[in-house]
Amino acid sequence: MDDLTNSTVELLQTMIRNACVNDGTPASGDEIRNADLLTQYLSGSGCDIEHYDAAPGRRSMVARIAGSDPDAPSLCLMGHTDVVPVNPEGWSRDPFGGELINGEVWGRGAVDMLNLTSSMAVAFRHLANSGFRPRGDLIFFGVADEESGSAYGAQWMADHHRDAIWADYVMTENGGLHGGTDTSPTITMNVGEKGVAWRRLRVRGTPGHGSMPFRSDNALVRAAAVVQAIADYRAPARFHEHWQSQVANMGLDDETRAIMLDPHRIDDYLAAFPHTGGAAHLYSCCHTTFSPNLVSSDRQMKTNVIPDTVDLNIDIRTMPGDSTDEVDAHLRTALGELYNEVDVEIVMDDPASLSPVDTPLWDSIQRAVARPFPDMTLTPQLIVGFTDARVYRNMGAVAYGAGLFSPTISNADFATRFHGHDERVDVDSLALSTRFWIDVARDLLG
């Protein structure tokens, strides 16, 4: 494994240095750099490789080891190649330096999710070079645009080249973190995710001169009231089907566990929870949430002009069962009379998705985890963010957020590194994930 781990480290470092930063605009991302890097890395292994350009620079790549049985189930290892923007001032190191320091690789994307993408590619090439002939197809999908909703990545591929990426089973980000108690240790795998219901609210007013604000109809002032109303809104608590096992995995005392399973008491408990990040995560696990994150306008404004339109981008994450109508009902409740003073535009509207756990892939994952950690039990969880797994679930596939990390990585530390400062991953976790993909592929398809 030493050679494979070194390959994963080197590939991850190069992917970080390629700086495929996706800021949400069509011209950003430049995932072609990482797609071509992965193509070069896999070339010569005997597998089929294809490129797909959703727009200039927005390239995805698909590599395939053909199966021996056309009726056998297929497996896709899917890793995205883009990363989110970064503020270098908050970092201790160059966010695009890809430095290896004290057994950790530093850089934007080190945990989201270039670590897994690089380890998947190394595992895939190892299987191809070793002469592995799967029963069903084994696919490696290096995909663009995950960080901004998949319009130039997985969703575009599903809409335009479905056959090229279709698989019965899919593994992508993010699972493999340790939890539970000393007597009942667990490893989480993500089997579902909340829905994404991004909305743009246009607030209108009357333009005027900034020197005469008295009795003015200022769209920005009205927008401030809309933002505050949404920020203050609290949807009622609702528990998904895996919430009970997720709570059991926390190692809580009986009284706290009872509170966490009571929709009428959990909000007050989390309001007084001492760890802010932990409270935010647990709250998001059992509520539809609303976060007003962006103010913009479709025209350039000046300090001395009272604005007549302001756009508010609201990040809404829905619980299973919430549809477009439920989101609209939430907004009506949150805004009250202000609802009639805004125009609501749907930006994204993907419902929550869940995959079953009574599958051959789940069993293969359990056996792969047991190799390095024989006492661990898998526990399914629903994550609060979105991934490209939802695209595959919408196509009818079983998709899990998988991987395998070192026991030294706590859930809290891992969460702060997502989209945060000083993002980094330890080499031990890279070795575990690389081995994990190989073991699952051999077990499921061998």
C-alpha cells in the first residue's frame, strides 16, 4: 500500500495546485485542468476514457473497465474535481500549495473532495493494471461543477449522456468517519441528503435620490426586513428514518437521548447547547433550514441612488417530504405580509433523497470496513449538504457517500475543514480510503 498511498498523495497535491475554483459563474471552475490530469494519470492502464465538455473549460471525464457479464450490476466511483473559493488571509499555508506537512496534505479541496477523488483514481488504476476483470462495469467519473449545483457536471451528464455514466451502484462523498462509544464503535456512511430548494427573492421599491430618504420606498430597507424575517424563522422539528440510529451513535446518556428524539424539546436543548457548530449541525439534521446568504442587483447601483430592486438569494435545505409547495408555505409563514411584496424565483428545487441499506453494496462496504476495523458497525446517516449522489438517486441508482478515514479525525474537526480555513487531510486517511475503494470493488464486482 505504500506505493499506492504515495500516488494518492502526489495526485491530490497536483489537483489542489490546479486550483479549479468554482465560484458559481459559468466561466469559473476550469475543471478541464483536473479532468486532463486524471486522464493522463489513467492513460496506459488499458481502460476506456471519454471526455465531456458541458461548456468551455467545464470538462468531466469517464473511465471504464468493462465487465464480463452485461447483466451484472455496475459500480461507479464518482469524485468531483472543482473546489470552492478561498480567502487566503485566513489560512496558515498557501491554500493552493498542496503542501505535505507533518503527515497532512494542506489545501483547498483536501477534504472536499479531492482527497477521495484522487484515492478513487489511484484505486481504479491499480485495479486496471492488476488485470481485474469485474463482472459488471467499473466506472470512474471525474465530474465538474458539484460545488455549484451540477448544472455543468453530473446533472448535465445525466441529461445529455446518461448511458456514459449510468451505474446501478455509486460511491461518492462523504462517509467513513468514526463514532459511537468505546464499547460500540461505529463508522458512518451517508445514505441520503436533504433537499436543495434555493430561492431568489426580488424585492421592489421606487428609485430616488439618496439625499432625500424621508418617506422613500427603498427596496434595500424592505429587503432588510425580509432578511430578518427569514433569519428569525424556525421550521418545526422533523425526524427522518435514520435519525434514531444517528442519535444512538452519539453515545448520549438516556435523558439527553430522549430529548434528542422529542420534536417538542429538541429546539430548546439545542438553543442552550454549548458548542455552536455542533448545535448548528444537529439542528440542520432535523429541520428545514433557511439561510439568506447573498444580496445582489441586476444593475450597477450608486451610493446616492435609492434602489428600486434588490435580489436576495436564500439557501433552503429541505427535509424528506418537503416539496415545492411546502417550501412556498414555509416562506409565507416566515414573511407574513411581506410575502406579497416579493417575487419568488426557483433557482434549484431538488427534493431530499435516500438510498436503502439492504443492498449488496452496503454489505460489501461493511466487509471492506471490517478489514482494518473488525469491531466497527456501519451506521447510515442523512447529511445536511448536497452532493452529486442525488443526481444518481433521481436516475434510480443506489448511491452512498462513502470513504474511510483515520480514527484520529473527529466529526467536529472534519466539519470545520469543509469550506473552511486550513483545509487538510492526513495521509493515514488517504491510505485507508484508497484501500477501501479497492476492497469494495473486488468484493462487489469480483
